[in-house]
Amino acid sequence: MRNHSFKKVFASVLLAPLVLVTGQSALAQSAPVAQGKTELLWFGQAGFRIKTPAGKMILIDPWITGGPKTPPQYKNDLAAIGPIDAVLVTHAHVDHIGDAPAVAKSNNVKLYGPADMVTPLITLGILPADLGWRFNKTGRVTPLPGVKVTAVQAEHSSLLVWKNPATEKMESHPAGEAMGYIIELENGFKIWHMGDTGLFSDMKFISEHYKPDLVLIPIGGNFTMAPDDAAFALKTWVKPKMVIPMHYNSNPMTKGTLAEFQAAMKGSNIKIIPMTEGETVQF
């Protein structure tokens, strides 16, 4: 497993240049929160585990046991992802909701997601009512001390497909509208997980208003932006410091590749951080 480590230093309200450092270091209990690292583990598709500078674990879109590219140690043992403090889901398609209800229940933590996705999860008995948190394509929550999560637009759809245990038949249930998330961590570092989305011009507004440091962007095409559209969005509207491409390499219908994305991003100063499934990066 390769490891990239990045150190972000904040001076007053100005961001200093990003500096590459080597190795990993654990967050010391006595260290100020601002000195901690942000760590991302990619499970594949749109699934990430985010370790905050204070050591909290946020799981987003965890298609783990069903993910064709999930590393075996997680695919065969969901508990191997470790204790989780909050679960975020962008929409109800299986490659995003995945194991989210199971993880929320096993960790006794809340699952945050679109209101009209969380409601059927509860009414169908998939998720206990006290573990569901409903909001929509706007709104902000504080799921953990010092962590802010803001729902933002995604240009996509949402449908919950569920096997009814009484009939053994698959059922389709409306599940609200898809969304993305701006995740602001304890030290002010901001991650925009775009979820599944096509192009929409308010990407510019979202970026200008929330100023994400890191963007997790789908590039696979067919269901989301293809590599050239993703590159257009980044270079024209979003303009973050760093980007991690996601939602590719897991489905034969999403043919967009990392090489195509890198080629489309030529001439840009945005730092591309390519990952492989099971890899960890630090900031």
C-alpha cells in the first residue's frame, strides 16, 4: 500500500503552501487539534473513511462488502474498517448506500442523508429511527465536535432497491434527491465529496462560497461526469488546490479512466492525487 503524506500549516487566517512530508504519524492526545493530520482511506467507487485531525472517523458512501474493487480485508470483514463515529450517504443507489445502515447499527451512530432516503430506510425497518438524520440538498449539521457537514447540490437521482424479507422480492422505493457534502474538519480543512453528479454551473457558486481545499470528483462517465467533463468543471468553475478522482474502475459501464482524466487536466495547477483501492493519503 502506497502512502502519501501532506502537511497543511495554518498561520492566522491565511493558508500556507502545501508541503509534502514523508511517513505517517499518529495524532498525539496532547497535540493541538490544528496540528493533527487528515487521513483518507479509499475503499473504491465513492467510498471513503475520513480520519479527522482529532481522530474521529467519518464513513461516506461505503459500498464495501459488495464493491468489486474493495480490498479483501474489508470486503470479507466489515468490522475491519474500525470504529466509526458518523456515516454520510449521498444517495440511495446501491454503490453508495452499500453497507451504511449495517455500519450505523453496529457502531450505534447516526446515518446522515437526504430526508426522503432516510425516511424509507426507517419505515421499511432497515434503520432504527434514532439512527437516522434527515436533511436535504441544503442545510448544515455538526455530527461531531468541531466538524461541520453541509449538504450541497448534486445533479443525479436516487432510488432505494430493497429485498422484502416477507416476499423475497426486490422492491424499488423513491429515495429523495442526490446530494454532495462539504465536510469541514476541526482545523478548517474542507473536503467536497461531490457524490454522483453531472455538470451544473452552480459548482462555481459552491466552490466560491465554501472554498474546498480538496475535491473528491467522479470521472467514470455514464452515470456521472466523464473525465473531460470533470476536468472542465475543475479548471473552469471549482479550481481547488487538490483533487482525488473517484467513481471509476468499478463498473464496466463507467469507462472513464485515470489516464484520460490526467490528460484532460493538462495545463492545470490543480494537484491530482491518484489513489488505488485500499490506499491511504494524509494531509
